[in-house]
Amino acid sequence: MTIPDVVGRRAGLPAAPAPQAPAPRADALPQLQPPGYSPESARQDIPILHRSVNGRPLVWLDNGATTQKPRQVIEALAAYYGAANSNIHRGAHTMAREATELYEAGRAAVARFLGAGSPDDIVFVRGTTEAVNLVAQSWGRANLGPGDDILVAVLEHHSDIVPWQLIAEERRARVVPIPLTPDGAIDQDAYAGLLSSRTRIVAVSHASNVLGTVPPVKEMTALAHRYGAKVLVDGAQAVAHFPVDVRDLDADFYAFSGHKLFAPTGIGALYAKPEILRDMRPWQGGGNMIESVDFTRTTFAPVPHRLEAGTGHIGGVVGLLAALNWFTSFDREAVAAYETALMTYAQQAMATVPGLDVLGTAPERIAVLTFTLAGHDPAGIADWLDRDGIAIRAGHHCAQPALAHYGLESAARASLALYNTSEEVDQLVASLRRLQEAPPEVKTPQGA
């Protein structure tokens, strides 16, 4: 059985209904459709985008939290569990070999997607959070000591802050925040001033989940390496928006989550340079990460298996493989150009809403638009939009220090993906305008 035999097999699921052709907008569509890509080519593969919410067509603008899944991923999962379900690596029977083949094909696909030198540079994890914890607990425990510095940008997700705080407390190191400039970019002068011989690792997002900021990671990495420091890049928000080449970045570690890349939840990947990975001791023990065990001595499997204790999320890897195959079938540069144009259109459209303020104006950014609306609580904004079938996020977005930079505890967030359209942006803006014009009794959130 080959990989296409399983991943390509149809599972009898209904195809997505034909998408509704949107009304053309002469003033918007030409700038939003760079040659080589149309969002309809992605929308036709996403079944959930054709459902209704509260009697309105769904407008999914919560992609920063999770992306929707193409039918190719849904069918691959059904095909795996219906025809190839088995544990991996240990079995001698046919289905064990088939499942192992799929799992390792997924590892090879991740390596190609990130530009890694070998599939052996890839460790499967539950997601970015587990990847950062793995690095902190394995690499950090061996390499951090009293007085060492861990530099962490203020715009980081909590998952790239808390693990460093935990290991710093244990190892008597310290976490040092890298401040932001007023526009939401990382203050590069402050960063350069914080680096020293005490710096052991720098943790930085490739794209912020709140501000959309895309830091100059390659340059920041080169500067950190001058001081002998390692660099971990959180790619959770980046990989769905622009091509990544970990060797070009020279990143020591790079992590992402599958569910933000059109794949299932509970699966992600960590890249590490091979010379670093070889020296990392297990964080968890048991299952396939061993070579031999007795009561006097345990020997461990080579990397990456040494760092993958227990039975992995095999179905998740199958879904991730299908998601990568689907996503990379598009022209990545054309997709990135389309998303940039759509973001520019959304920024201009949202600027017409009275009292609306978008956080962050860094020149390099992804299509994440976190905003406040004068006179309205973010949760109330989200509730109002939900009545119109529009899904956004409200809260602290697991990035409280980034919001605190603007004196906020909460904000609303609309985050775009390759399947979003200018018409959906127009619906968002129209709904926000109606909110501003509605009488107070109509604005009250349901159940309040």
C-alpha cells in the first residue's frame, strides 16, 4: 500500500456544496486577486464554510484560534481509521507497516514544508505549546543555570512565556522581556542592548497572534548567535501565511501547531538543528522512545523517536500530511500576496467604523486585526457579530503582556486566512456599523 492509497481514498463523505458566486466589487476585487490565486479555489474544499450560524452564512474570522479543515483532511482521517488504523513502529503485521509508512511520510512532509535538512530533524508533538515545553524541559534543564538570561519578546503568546518562567525558577535563571515600540514591533535597539554573554536562548514569534507583527527573525537570530545564544521561533501563526525556511532563518528551534494549518487539533511539530537534537535528553519516558529497558539501565532510541514517548497522534499526523498536501498545492507566494491585499482592504474598511481602533501598525505583519470599539466590551462585540453569523475572538488572546502594552486587558480580534473574501470583510464592517447605530437595549449581549 502506498501513501496515496490511504490518504487519497474517498471516505464517502458528502462533497462541499458549490460556492455562491459573490457579487463583484469593481473598487475592491482587482487589488485582491493577484494572478495565480482565487479564494474560491480554497473555499470549495472547506465544507464548514458552507454552513449557517444563527440563520446567516458563516463568516469565519477566527483563524488565529484555529483554521477550518478541507475535505481532503476529513477524508484522509476517515480513510485512515476505516482502513489502516494500527500502532506504529512496533508491529510486524501489514497494517502496522502501513500506519508506520503514513506516519513517517508525514514527518518527511513537515521537513520539506519547513526546509529542514532531514525528516530526523522533526519531532512530533501535540502542538506549539508542547514543543516549547519540550525545549524548555529538555534543552533548558541541561543548559540553563544561575544568572543566565532567557530573552522573551513582550508580544509572545503565553505558551512561549510560561514554560520559560517555569524552567527559569527551577534553574535560577531569569526571563527578560524584550520591549515593543509604539507600533507593536519588537524594539530592535532594546533587543541588541539586552543581549550579553549571559543570554542562553531567545524566544520570539515569527508572527504575533494579537498584533500581526512579523519580526525580523533572521536578523534577530544572527545577532543572538554572535553571543552564543540559541533561538526558538514560535511559528504557530506564521506557517499558514508565508513560506518558511528554517535553514535560511538559521533557527535553532522552530515550532508550529497543525490545527492552525488546516490540520487536526492535537498534532504539531518541532524542528531542531540536528547537532542540538542529538544532545537533548528525554523529557517524558515510556513506549517507543527506548531501545532496551531493565531494572539496572535503560537505553534510549535515536532522535527524533527518543523525544516521542508513548503512542503518538497517528491519525493527527495523517491529517497533517493531507493538510500539507492540500495547502502546498496552491502557489504560496500568490496566496501571501492575496492575504496582504485582503488585509490592506480590511484595514481601510475598518477605519471607516466610528470609534474603532486597530492595535499595532508594524510595517511587516500578517492579516490579524485586533481592535477595540469605543463604548463596547469585546465580548459584547463578539456576541453581536455572532448574531450575524460572523465568528471573531474576544478576550486576552493568551497574550496579556502584548495587550498590556496598549493599556488593555481585553480586545476583539478578526484574523483572516486564504479562504476569506472582501465580501466577508464588508459584512464584518457593516455589522460593526449597525452595532454603533443600534439603541442600547438591542446591543445587550444575550443572557446578560
